[in-house]
Amino acid sequence: WLGCAEETPADSDPCAGAPTWDGWANGFFVSYCDACHAPTAPDRHGAPENVSFEDEAAASALAGAIRTSVIDDATMPPAGGVFDDDLERLGEWLDCSD
């Protein structure tokens, strides 16, 4: 009987509505990270050369390190200042970016 078939709700995807690179994450990295982590940054302030967020693929490849540094340990950015709602959205983007 058709009435017994379970339907998957449209909002069952945990990444539905999550921030996207173009819609949010790129702006986050430009605002909070690129002063030191952009490949073209004039002074990287000691940031490792291999840690750059020039595009979605580069940032996604470092998702684990980003989560640890920014969300878990709060050591990045060094001066702090990341708003709580930005941290929450970053976590959502990291969860859904792969």
C-alpha cells in the first residue's frame, strides 16, 4: 500500500542550507585568514608556505587542521576575534565541504 511507504523529508540532508564556499566560506577566509595565509600575502607572519586558502580545494584539504586550530583549540587567528556565529558556520562548512 502506498500510504505505508516512508518518504525521506526534504530537509533530512544535514548539509541542506549549510554555508557554501562562494556564499560564505570564501569571505570567512578572506576576513580572518588571508592576511597571513593567502599565497600573495606580503608578510605571512610565519605562516607555513603550504597553508594557504586560495580556493575551496585548498581550504577543504586542510579541513581537519582548520577545525583544530580555529574551533577546537582557538589558536587561529592568533589575535582571536572570530564571532561565535562565524565559528558555528565554519563548523557547518567544514562538515559539509567534502
